Amino acid sequence: MPPPGWDLIPLQDGTDDAVKHIVDRAVHRLSDGIPKDDVIKARLELLKQLKRVVKQARKAGGLTLYLPVERIHGSLIAASFVVSEVLSGPGGNPRSDEVLTHLLSGAANSEPIAVDGAEGIRTDRVAPPAPEREVEYPSRRIDYVLPVPRGTTSQWVTVCFSTISDVDPLGEFAEVLVELFDAVMTTFRWSYA
């Protein structure tokens, strides 16, 4: 369940409608005193930014993108999380415990976790700026890697949180956002269609 003030963008079907809805709501919140040309510029800039974020999330195999769309205490939050399905590699279906042991041994700041009965791992790291992706500041990243329960093959899901900070990605504000994301993950539930 996303936190209040956050919205989701499905990345397979309905993406354009979700993006349009977010942009329309944001533009509607603008003050009536803003010149029409500035409102149009703001609409186009927000649309451009959302399309870039959607493209990056799709490129990473994302299924659903969650973004804060309302100000929190007067500030916009530079954060997101993406739910992705990780496909199994060639060579069979290794057991979940083997995969988790391998992942835990290869990643610093990783710990075992359980989410709705699935044993997985949680990794906490700082990523450097990525100018090639128009990211000029370091970001705090929290990744949950979970095996899909009841799967007949080895299927995995990742839920990846990121917040950008021009000050300190390990600072107090980033830590509050990480705690919020971890709280969101306590509401994660598996559903089968």
C-alpha cells in the first residue's frame, strides 16, 4: 500500500492515462494567478520528466512505479519505488535459499528479511550520481529481493526504493524516507490472479 500522497503508474497497461491523470492534478493545483504560458510550460516539463522516469523504470524491467505526487510539509520529495519481476536465468531453477545465500554473500549492507511469508534480502546502499541518466546527485537505494511463493518455477520480484539528495544520502531526511519505505513494505501482500 503506497503512503498517502503517493500515486502509482502501471508500466505495462494504462501508463499514459496514469501519467496524464498525475499531470492534470498537478496543474490543477497551480495558483490561478500564474500566467497561462507558465502553466503550459509547467505541464510540458512535468510530462517530460514523468515520461523519462517511466522509460527508465521500464528499461529496468519495472511493472509498477510509485511516486510522491503531493507536497509533504510544503516540499516535493525526490523519491520513487519500482516493483519489477526478475526473470530466471538459463541453467535451471536454483533453490531460493541458494540464491539468497549467494546474494547475501555478494552485497554489503544486506540482511535477510521476510515479507508476507517470503524469505528474501534487503540491501541498503548509496549510488553515485549518474549524469548519463540526468541524475546529478547521489541517491540512497533500498532493494528488496523476494522469491515468489507458490511459483512452479523460480520467479523473483524486486522492490527498489530510491531517494536523491544534494546534501547527504545517509542523512536524517533520507533516513526518514527509508523508514517510510520499510513501513510500506510491511503492507506488501502477494495476490494471485
